[in-house]
Amino acid sequence: MFKKVMRKLGYVKLRDADEVLKENEQLKQIISSKVSIIEELTNSIKSKETEIKDLTNKLNEYKSVYPSPVKKKTYAVIFKQQGLLPNTQFAINVGGTMYYSKPDEDSITAYLQEGEYDYIVMPMRGYRIDPEKGHILVNNNYIVLINFRSV
């Protein structure tokens, strides 16, 4: 009881003051260690941010060199012949691929992806072909008329 009264009056024993100083010193050390931990975490975060930026830059470089494949649309290009006798077949090379008509049809349908293609109508004995060859830009469905004239 006496101690309580003395403390209320502002009297502190010398030993109590030493304990307060020790506690203060311990608190300073704890705070200092916490500040060090925070500084380490901050530096680690900054380092990770730099790594993320570097990886993002590398990814963007990769994308520019190796763009993701975009699926192109496919269109029907019909090569319709005029001038051949019924049930006469013809052939055409489009972009390096051969296409053949069926005996009972007067056209060839090629399903081509968007792009540019050269075509060549295969020569047929006894006929002049117009056009013999050509270049098409495929971005829609097309009909190409091929005229066969007997010679």
C-alpha cells in the first residue's frame, strides 16, 4: 500500500527506474529488429518488382518474335468453267495444291484460308483457256470464271 501511495505521489524507487530503463532498452531493440525486418521485406518486394518487369519485357519480346497463331477464316472459292463438253473434267493448281472437277460437275470448289494465292488452270488438248492463270486475294467467298474455247 505504501508503494502505491508513493508512486501516485510521483516517487519512484531507484530500482524501479532501472527496470523502466531496461524495459525501454528492450523495446528499442524489438522495434529496431522489426524495422530491419520491414526494410528487408521492402527490398525483397522491390527486387521482385524488378524481376516481374524484366519477365514482362522478355514476354513482350517473345510475343513480337513469335506471335500467337491467329486462326484465319476459311472461304469457298469456286472455279466455274464454261465451254467444256458435258462430263469433261478439268484441274487447277491453287497455291501448290491440285484440285480436280468431278465428271458430272462444271466447277471446282477450293476451301482456302484468308490470304493471297496464285492459280494455274491445267492445259487441256484442244482448248484455249482464259484466264490460264491468275492471282486472287481471298477474304470472302469468290467465283472465278474459267473459259475454255475449242481450237
